Amino acid sequence: MADRDPFAEGERAARENIPAEANPYSDGSDEHALWSAGHEKIAGAMEARESEGG
């Protein structure tokens, strides 16, 4: 599946409230790092929005 985008998958997981620990890629792989980065981008933005409105 060369068309998979780990970064986008991580973003989608964060939007769906899937925890970062659910990263499906092998720890230490490039895909794992990309998935984590995508997840953190969205999760961080969501947390910032919650703290601003809270």
C-alpha cells in the first residue's frame, strides 16, 4: 500500500480521539514518526482550542 500517508492517518486518528499509543507502525520506523507527528499536530491544536475556550 504505497499510497498510505502515515502523517494523514495520524491526523485522522487524533480527530477521532484515538490515543497516540494506538500508532499502528513499528516503533522507530519513519512511518511511526510521521504518524506521531500528524497525531501531535491535531491533538495539540485541539488541546489549545479547549484551553482557550475553557
